[in-house]
Amino acid sequence: MFILSSLQVKKMREEYRKLDRVEMSIWECCELLNNVVDESDPDLDEPQIEHLLQTAEAIRKDYPDEDWLHLTALIHDLGKVLLLPSFGELPQWAVVGDTYPVGCAFDESIVHNKYFKENPDYKNPAYNTKYGVYSERCGLDKVMMSWGHDDYMYLVAKENKSTLPSAGLFVIRYHSFYALHRSGAYKHLMNEEDKENLKWLQIFNKYDLYSKSKVRIDVEKVKPYYLSLIEKYFPARLRW
């Protein structure tokens, strides 16, 4: 298992923040995601777009008035296209799996935490304390997260000027941050806005993993609805 240091994460983020690899629409990316195999996905036996739509439709049923959350569910995993050749064909460990902050001490609740001893940040006094390079309640937007599909899709949405509310961007960026929303770690870095957004992430998380059912989604039937949401919250074509 390979774990990037904070310096390596920064370089990776700067490289992909250029968004100079592909230009396409959100829906085109949804279809492209069917070419992706996420080895960590417990719902591996179905196409990726099936997971996106089943998650989105389940939330739509229970929260009919929160259209931004329906769209967030649809696009939350689009960053997994990083596994494809046109996006750099990054290895699985650099795209999927749990995410966590870098630049401060690694919490014991992070999966495979024993491997952090091999990371140069582990013994760096600037990074191995509770706050590290951050300050109390600084806000998670000031915190650098480990690289993965979450942060990449967040950058795509942010840099392309999506009008999703902050809660939607929060869900996209932190849905793999299990140390926070499952174990309650790193709350000392959260500000008030983070605390409000976390409530939505915890709602979303109930629908995310193991969301696939035996009831298949009629893609063509629901497609017009999601295209209308994409048009509402995103430009027609995005830089990726």
C-alpha cells in the first residue's frame, strides 16, 4: 500500500487542478464512468451509472424538494474517471478508498492506519500533531485532503463554477472521509458551516454504499429529469 505525503498530495492536486485533459458534459461523464472498475466498490456487479442513479433516485424519493441533493448523488463518484487513460490512468489506491487530512496527525480510525508509519509525514514534527499546520475550527475548506476521486470531482465542480450549494460540494468532497462522518475524528478542524453540511453528508451516506437493489433504473425514463438539474447547476460543457 502506498500513501502520498502532504507534499506529493499538493503536487497531485496542482496538476489536476489545471483541468486540461478532457472537455465534456456531466452526462457524458456519467456514461463514461461505465468503463471504470472500482475494486473497492461493494456493488461491483453492476455498472457504475446504475449505482449513481439508484443512489440519486432513492434520495429523490425521500427528499423530493432537495433537487441539489439528487444531482449531488448522481455525480458524487464521477471523479473515478481518474482511473481511465485519458485522465492519467491513476492506480486504484490513488483514486478510491477512504480519504483523510494531510498536514496533521493521522487518526487511528483511518483504515489501514498502520501503514502511515511508512509516510514521511508521520515523523515530521510540523505534521504529526493534533492540529499540524492548521488551527482550531479553521474550516475543512482550509484543510488539504488525501488525493482521490472525491477531491478531484470537487475541483471540477468548483473550477467550472457550479452553483450547487455548499452542502452539495461538501458531500462530493468528503463522502469518503469516513474518519469524520463515521468515527467523529477531526471535528476540531470544523467550523460552523462544516457542522451544518455534515448533517447532509450523514443523510447522503445512508444511501451511498450498498445502495444497489434488484429493481433496475430505466435510464432513458429518468434522464430528462437529471439533464434538467445538470443544466440548472452546471455549464453545458466542463473542463476536466
